[in-house]
Amino acid sequence: MPKATHLECSICKIRYSSSAINNLCTCGGPLLVAYDLDGIRSRWLRREVSNGPSSMWRYAPVLPAAAASIVTLGEGWTPLIQTKRLGKRIGADALWVKDEGLNPTASFKARGLSCAVSMCGELGIKR
Ligand SMILES: [Zn+2]
């Protein structure tokens, strides 16, 4: 059962099939994945969240790829680090930064690429 209900243009709101290969909307707007959040909420148990893998795929129910399609090098689950000196300098009592440099590509982009490559496999995209 597909988790995504459809893709929707972030600009003009035109809907596209989530099981077909799409890039941008005809208006040039990026497509956002829409989910049946009420259905997911009723099936996804809290303990499944806390017992999930230590990666971005812990949240697989709200990511488009099916479990069998997931391609991962362990993206996500990067630490939050408190930056006391910087926080003090800018007047923030509790300033935290996410260390995305611990992702496999040393970039936050690893998350999106894991999802994109997984979806390429699922949709049969070879290149
Ligand atoms: Zn559009």
C-alpha cells in the first residue's frame, strides 16, 4: 500500500500521481509529497518510533519509499550540540546546532539523496 497519496505542486497546487515518475510541475514549482496522515497516525504506534533504527528511516512512515526500497548508508540521527560561547555572544541562553557533518556525505543533503535513490529504485529509474 503506497504511503503517499499524491504529489502536489507547492505553487499552483496541481496534483500528480505519487507512483509515476515526476520532476517539477509544469509551472516549474517543486512537488511536495502528500500523505494520508490520519491513516498513518492510526497505524503508527509511539513505541515503533522510539524503537526504530537510529537513522532518518526511523520516520519511514512519513517518507515516501517503501521499506523494501530503502537505500541507506545510515543518514540522519546526527547530534544536537549546544554552542554556549556562540549563544552567549548573540544573547541566546540555549543555542544548539545540528551536526550534519556526521552524515555519510558530510552534508544535510545525504538525507534527501537517501530518499531520492530509494524512490528511484522503487520507480524503476536506472539513470
Ligand atoms: Zn505548479
